[in-house]
Amino acid sequence: MPSIAETLAQQLHEAGARRVYGLPGGENVDVLDALWRRDMQFILVANESSACFMAAAEARLTGGIGVALTTLGPGASNACAGLTHACLDRAPVLLITAASDPALRDKHSHQALDLQTLFAPICKLSAELAPAGATAVIQQVLRLMRTGRPGPAHLSLPSRLASLPCPAAATSHPSATPAPQNPPLREVRALLADKRKPIIVLGLGLEPSRPYAQIRQLAESLGSPVIDTPKSKGALSAAHPLFAGTIGLTRSDPAYALLDEADCIIALGFDVVELVKPWDYETPLLWVADWHNHDPKLDCAIEVVGDIGKMLAALGKLTASTAADWGAARVRRLREGLAARSTPKAAAGRISPQDFLASLREHSPTDIIVTSDVGSHKIFAALEWQPRQPNRYLVSNGLSAMGYGLCSAIAAAHVMRQPVVCITGDAGLAMVMGELGLLA
């Protein structure tokens, strides 16, 4: 009969995980050995939150899960910032920690923390593994992380229990999305019937469905401008005549002007967690996402929940009688207005952020992955950088955690084997400078 550690490694492998990021201790030896026997790569990091940042980036890029591992006590608590990023940036990251011996907790408190209470506010589930029921708990966690709105989970495993036999249970990794609905086409047509200025807003929930072709089809069918958020950049090419720009970085992002004028908002995978400016629009809203509209719940006229790609395929032939000065015409005027603005010139011998990003674009391949840390450079990068492929711009934009930029770049290099550029500042780099050794 396999041990708990061996069962955990087996379940992770069956769920598609191929690498684990972490900073282990002696308490993790059985788990590390089980991972090695499954040919899973272990990437040793310098800080536990870095492991969670990297795992979140892997989940974002692959559409699967990310896995991080730490020891007990300070090792577990050090992971909080990274796991909170996974919570607010909607990443299915599993954090595995060691834990103190449950048989000694009433006698011995050294490095003993109530890890379930610590992680419960930021995890979809935080549980401790024991021989009875361990397999079912592992399967529940792997399912729950990707059910509805994605998010992290935590499993603690006391070292004394890791090598104990674990009774088998039926392997089960069912579909992560809610049961599909039939799109209410009649209601949607009625909503759009008298609308002349519909607009589409994209959000981080486009991953992992990646319905890029369906988004373009819907936008062109409706003649609607399209606004994205930083974590959905590239879903519609910035060169497309209906692309109006990015919101979420400041309270006065230029694309808000079109959102203010719209008479109907079609929100695709949208999540207000990315916005600095509070969402207070009373414009009729059509919500389409893989998860239910909640936390916070936005006022919406129609809510469509299910596989977003299939939903958009059904909605793609909808049309609207857009106003003559809307759609591509309005986007063109917006772009002309932005082009006419005077951009401050850099001092002699220096380069402006805009010039740097333009040069980077000129000299980089089309499949380049760009990661951004948090700071003033994040605003320039998210507004000015336009990926030429979807899901090639990584940023912490729910939590907005410094240190994410370099960590996500390292993970991207390991996972994608493509050119990666990290845009960071001195403070963000200083927080995770120890991870530079992974690039050697």
C-alpha cells in the first residue's frame, strides 16, 4: 500500500503537475522522495513566497495547476504573500507544508502553528492529511482549486505521518467548470435590441479557456470596442481596429472614456479585482464567465455561467445596430487623441519608459513573454506594452505584490522555453534577488 507521501505525488502527477517549487526542510524528505520517484522536477528557491509566485505563473501559462512546498513553522508562514497573490489573482496553486506532530501538540509548541486557521482566509480549502481519508482530501483539493473561480489550496502533512500507509480511493479529477447552461439567446437579443453603443470588457477569467477567436468574432459581429485588463492583454490584438486599450492601472486610464459612453457592457471573464478604480457603473451588464458573479456581486442584467468558449461560440453571431460614430470609428478617434498628446521627453542621456518599451517591441520575437513587477513601471508596462500573442504578459494585478516579476519570469523560462523579459524596479528586485541563482 502506498504511503501518504507517495499518494500525494501520484495524485499531483495525474493532475498534470510536472514540477514543484519550494524551500524544504527535513520534515519534507518523504514527500521529496515521492516526487523524485514520479520524475517530477523540484526547483529550489530562496524564499517561500517566491515558490508560490512561480507556481502561480506556471498555472497561468499552462492552464493547469501550480505546486509549492515548504517546511513547517516559519517556512509555512513565509509563503503567505505568495499564496495571497494566488488568491487575489485567481491562480490554482497548491501549497504543501510540513506540520508539527499532532500527537505532541498539547506538550510541544516549538514551530507549531495552526496552519489551517492561518491559510483558511486565502485558500479554497486548507486541510491536514492523515492516513484515514488522505486520498479523498487530496482529490477534493485538486478538484476544488479549479472549480468555479480558480484559487489556491493548502495541505499540511506532519512528517511522522508522511510514510504511513494510505488507503486507496477512486481517482477523480472531474471537470472544473460549472455544468454548462444554454445561453439565453432570446434574452440577450432583447438586451441588445435598442443598444447603440455596446462595449466588451475582457478580464483574467479568459484563462484557461482561451476563447480568443470567439472574442474577435463577437466583437466584429457587434461592432463593439474591446477593452482589456492587464491580465487579459493580448486576447484581442492591439492592432485590431476595435481594440480600445487597457483599464485597471489608474482611475483615469484613457479607455474609461469609452466605458463611460457605452449603453451596454458585455463582461467576458471579467473580475473587478484588477481595477484600482471602484466599479460603479449602472449600465446594463451581460456577464459571461466560467464562474458565478460574486464576491463582489456586480449588478447585471443577464448572467451566463459555464465554459466561456462554448458560451461565446453560441453568442458569436449576435448583432447590434451600433451607432455610426461607435465601434471602430470611436476607437480611431480615441487613438488619434492619444497620439496628439505630448509625451515628456527624457533628459539627455536617458531613455523614457515609452521609448524603452517601443525598443523592446522592435527587437523582440513575437512569442516573447514579458513579466512586470509592481511599481510605477507597472503602469507604463500595462498601458504601453502590447503583446503580439495572448497570455504572454504576466503581472500581479489582484494583490499587486512586489517580487512577482522576477519569480514569474523564472517560472516562464522553465515552463515555456521561450524568450522572457522581466520589467522590475530596484525594490521589487531586492525582495527576491536570491532567486537570480536559478538563472545561472
